[in-house]
Amino acid sequence: MIRLFGHHIAFYAIVMAMLEAGTFYLFLVAAEMAQSWYWSQKISFEPKQPVMILVLAFVAFLVMAGMGLYNRQIFADIRTSAKHALMAFPLIYVAMSLYIFIHSRFVEMDAPPYYTICILALPVAFGVIFGVRALAIEVLDLKVLKRRVLVLGTGRLAIRIARLVQKSARHHFSVAGFIHMGEEIGEDPPPAVNPVLPLEMVQERGALKKYVLHNGIDEIVFASRERRRQRGNAAFGLPVWELLECKIAGAQVTDYPSFWEREAGELDLDELQPGWLLSSEGFRIAPARKVVKRLFDVIVSFLILFFSLPLSLPAAILVKLTSPGPVFYRQERVGLDGKPFDVLKLRSMRNDAEKNGPQFAQKGDPRVTPVGRFIRLTRIDEIPQVLNVLKGDMSFIGPRPERPYFVDTLCENIPFYSERHAVKPGISGWAQINYPYGDSLDDAKRKLAFDLYYVKNGSTFLDILILLQTARVVLFPSGAGAR
């Protein structure tokens, strides 16, 4: 992982993005050369519009990023990537055509016609890019290119790391082994918790360093709750001096919460302690960040209002015509520092939806109208919240705001839930693009793990990444149920 503007990005994804953006650029150049030869029977090895082709390649990269093709969860899954790419490539063509149309109004362009170039280049680039991706995944998956990680512990935390590896065969790290720290090995541990190395590895001075150097260990992760424990007449726990020797020898030493945050893109709430939050980086919103975020919110909101008008206006008319009641729905939500505000949405439920009191919305909720089901699925009902953003009650990117009734319940049952109110709530957020819809207490806890990651590591860079991938959530609405 590479930490960029506070956010952890997989090295795999960076390499793939560079390869695929470069492939787009080369194919656009090649397509222009082919068209130039067709019209003039001469080949020019210099593009007629080099800046324009560079911008077109960048546009293609942005659309692919927006479709989640560099998302850590689907990045190396060729089938899922192909499904998202089939949606991405028509959007790439539309985006490229729009740019060419605008650009041609200000710059006189000679033949070849760039619309035709896009038509010729994109289908071929599609096949080549997936060939490059499949090859790159296999090359990057070679053990010699992976970080070798040694885990201190065999209990619940170590098993979580093992299952993280099992969840996807494609990781930029491999687990070399687990050192038994006096914990009970979990019942029915996954096969990945292997090999289990003896406790003597950390009890004998120099043994751990010797193992690290001999086996090329790049990182040691302390994933044990047994910081101090008695066995017979001997006490054992965190091997500070041995870990210091390994660090001086070149191995990175990481505690479990930091490792999990980096690799999973979330915080492990079960292991979260105030002391770790105090000592770790993040949770700091500089004044400049507030100014930039506000400018970001205002600019994006005006753009959304302008471009969404052809969708939101007909949707508002349909809501009014098909269901008695107001077009807009106001609902109290909890905002920054726990202060309440009224969120604005297009009404998607019957006017008497809450005659029996507040309740969580559910999948297939009978209170949702037919038109409401469509606008919720496509997220059109969220568009009026842009007015909340312009007013300053919300940000475009942030944790989704909840109702006071549910916040009180969640704060009582989930530790650190109130910390999500340290930033303004948002229309879209890190939890929304990483976790599907859920309506239970466990789902709220899982979403909080992503929300706290955003609160801790929020930046304009991360806001842009979330904004791009919001398109993926809209077009692949696995989580666009009741919210």
C-alpha cells in the first residue's frame, strides 16, 4: 500500500492505472495515424492534436476509475471488471465525444475526424486492456513481488488477517507465518493460519531477527492481545527488544489496528481503543482543508443541479401525479457535532409511511411507491440534498446522516458511533461505495468502520475518489435499497 494524501492506495491499482491510461493513449495515437494514412496516404508519427489525445486518455482513465475498476474489492476480479467495463466504455465514448465537441468549438481541427478515431480505438483498446490487466495481475501476483508479512499471534486478530488473505487470492502481501504468543488458536482456524511458529521465536534473544533476515520478512504485525501473561514461572508478552532489533535490521513493525486500517480501508471497531486514536495520525481538519472542502461542495453542487435538471424535474412531476402528498420530503437528521437539521429529498414513500412512528426502511419496503422505488434505485431522490449542501448543513462527501431516534439507539449499542459527527454528513461517502445496503445493527457497525476511516483520513483527494466511484454505486445499485 502507498499512503497518498492520507489515503492508502494499493500499489497494484496504481500500476494498473498507469498501464491502462498509457494503453488508451497509444491506441488513440495509433488510430489517428491510421486515419491520417487513410486520408492522405502518408503516415505522420507526430499526433496532430497531442494535448487533446492526452486529455482523452485521461478522460478514459477517470471513467474507468469511476466504474470502480481500480477499487480494491473488484480490482483483480476479471469477471466483475469486465461487467463494469462494459458499462464504462460507452460512457468513455460519450465523455470523449462531449470533450471533442466542446474543444472543436474553440480550436480549429483538421482531419482525421476524432469521433471516428474514438470508435476505431475503443473496441480494440478494450480487448488489449483486459489482456494487459490479466497479464499484469499474474505478474504482480508472483511471490517475489509481494511483501512478506510475519504475524505475531494466533488468536482472533491473526485469524482476521488470515481470512482477509483468503477473501481474495490477489494481495500485495503474503503471510510467511504466525507466531504463537500464548493465545488459544481459534476454533476451526482457517488453513491460512499456517505455519504456526513456536513461542520460543520471541523468547530467545536474536531468534526473531535471525528468522526475519533468513526468510526475507518485510513487515511484522503484532496481532495478539497477550501483551503480558504468565506461564508457569515465566512471563511473556510483547517482545519489545526483539522487535526493535528487527526494525533496525529493516523490517517494518506495525500494530494490528494500523495494519487493518491500511489493508481493509476501515477501522476494526472491536479493537479500537482511545489510546490508539490519540497516538495515530489523522482526525485533524486544517483550516485550509475546510476552505477547500467548502469550495469543492459548492462547485460540485452547482454542477449536479445543472446537469441533473432533466432527471429531477420529470421525477418531481411523476411523484406529484402518482401519489397524494408533497413532492419534497423533509426529515430531521443529525449533522455536524450532533446538531439536528432537516434533510430534503424527493418523496419516495406514501405520505402516511410513518403513521406508526419512525422505523428503519427495509428491502422491498411496501411503503415505497412505484415511482419512489425507481428514484431510490437510481438515487434521483437524493438530488434535492444538494440544496442542503449549498446551505452548509451537509457536505457532498461524508458519512450519511441518520435520524435522531436511530442515532440515540446506535450510540448506546456501538462504541465510537458519535465520532462520525466530527465532520459534516454527506450525500455520498466512503461507506456507501464500499458496503452494500444493510438495515441491521451489525450493518450500521460495519458502515461505521468505513465512516471512521473517512473521518480519520479525509482529504480532498479522497473526496474526489469517492465522487468518481459514486457513479459506480448509481449504475450498479447493489446498495441502493432503502436508506
